[in-house]
Amino acid sequence: MERRINDKWSVFAEIFANSKAAPDEKGTFAGAVAAEYQVNSHFNVFVSTGYDTDDTWNMRPGFNIHF
């Protein structure tokens, strides 16, 4: 789900689910939220944080260059 706050800012939320790879393993469920800032028409920066059922937290900063 994406929600545009204004011309420069957007926020995102995602939910993921993975089935188990083998009968004796468990599947995983994860979620993440992110914010994105549009610097100009060709460049944006973002940061995302997430959690999954393996008790793993992550934070991912990044950028996109649009050609």
C-alpha cells in the first residue's frame, strides 16, 4: 500500500508471506514500512524498517535513480 503525503513524500506498508521450504520447516510472515523522499524527477531516497516471524528486525536505507 502506498500513500502520497505531498509531491515530495510518500509512505509505504508491505506484508509478505513465505511458505515453508521443507515439511519440517516453518513458513515466515513479514511486514515493512517505508518513507520515500523525491529529490527531483530522476532521484529519490528511502528508508525501510521491517520485522519477520524469525524475530528479525531490519532497516534498509537506499536510493533510486530513474533514467
